[in-house]
Amino acid sequence: MTNFTCEEINLIHKLWIHTCFGKGHMLIDNLVKGYPSYLKGKMKDDVDNLLRKNILVKKPTRHGYAVYINVEHRLMIERELKKHFNPL
């Protein structure tokens, strides 16, 4: 079980809401969209950190790299999201 920062949980929650598992994916630029400009660099670093932890998987597309949630960690991620977001 890994500990997630608040920013990492928010990124995972955004992917969860948009059902980005395997076939469904989201471009990294679209994932950090909506956050203040001074946080975007840190959010991209958090995406890289989640990729290193094997929580997210990176996939090349025509428009750049996209990420999705690793299905092997889905139950653990769901438990973590329920702790932070009550009505998941």
C-alpha cells in the first residue's frame, strides 16, 4: 500500500471519473488542465511519480503521451479514493 499526496489523489480521481482504465486514456496535458499555472509543473512531476510507482501506465498516441490507471491496482486505488471522496 502506498501513500499518496493530495495532488496525486486528485489526478487519480480525475482519471477515475473519466473511466481511464486500459482502453480509455487521457493525454497528460489534458490531465493537468484545470489546475493553476503555477501548479502545472508539480502536477506533471506527480504524474511521473505515479508512473514510477506503476499506478499509472503511459501510452504513446498521435497527439502525445496519454496515461491510464493500471487495472492491477484498481481495488487499492478505489479504497484510497473512498477515504478522500466520500460519495465515489
